[in-house]
Amino acid sequence: MIEEVKSLAIGAILVGAAASTIALVLRANADAKNFQIASLLAQELWNNLSVLGESDWHNLDDLSSGASYYTATTTGGEIQWRQVASGETGEKVMAEGAEYTRWYTLAGVGDPSARKVTIKIQWKKGGEPAELTFIGYLSRFRNEITYMTDWSGGPAGERDPLSLPDNKFSSADAKMDYSGLPGALKISGYAPSP
């Protein structure tokens, strides 16, 4: 009889340990799933911001540093930014039966062609708030290039940047020879090294 009681006690301990292990594994799987979904939502937002910046850098450059924003897709499929209104926390996204909230902030980095992006994703984990923060940098790398092949207008002195090119060039130095081949500028008195 004592051996049977000992066997039952050992069996109960083993079943309890197994149940605790199973509960821990299930919780870890749920946490991993939530984190994976949050990571995918952050990546989707990052991709949308990249598209906004590549289509027109001013889409991002004109936004206020430190303010919170989220992206929205119009009925026509166009991606636009929206500022988070007072009392809101960001865009609500339902995934796998859980509600996630996402938004981003932008900050300057001392270079007008780059912005620091901080993406936040929040959700509830066991009733407690959980958060994923993703930080990245977007840069303006596509610039319009203008090819100038007509310098016949000659030097125009110091000039502000032009919105449309003309046939003049800015030069504080009168040693520019533009009378040779069309489209060529030559610095007078300059002989290239052999």
C-alpha cells in the first residue's frame, strides 16, 4: 500500500511538471506568434514609408519631427500619411484575433536627405501591454538630373538654383570658354596633365 501511495505521488508530481511545461511552451509559442505578427506589421509600415519617400521625398520631409503618424491606403490604392489625432494612439490592425496598434515618428538627423524613422507596434500580451520598437533610416537617393548641352548664353554671374535650365551658367571666374564645340565648356589656361 505504501508503494502504491508513493507511485501515485510520483505520478502526480510528473503530471504536474508536464502540465507546467506544456503551459510554458504554449505561452512561449503565443508570445513568439504575437512578436512575429508585430514584426510583420512593422515591416509592412516600413515598406509603405519607403514607397512614400521614393515617390516624392517631400511626403516625408514635410512631416513634423516628433509628431506621430500612420499610413492609410485610399480606395484608389494610393498610400498616404495621417497624423495621429489627439486621443488616438495610431492605426488599429486586427491579426490572428488580436488587436495591434501601429504608428511612426520621424526625426531629422542633420542631413536634409535623411530621416530617422521610429515605428511602434503595441498589443496586449496576457492582458498586459507589449510593444515592439523598430528604428531605421530613410534617405533620399533618387534625384532628378538635368543634362545641359547648350552654354551659348554665357556666364550669368552668381545665380540661385534654377527650377528650369536655360543656356547660361553661373561663373565667378571669367576664364570659361564656351565658344568651342556646342555643349562644351573649357577652362581657359588649363592644360590637362599628360
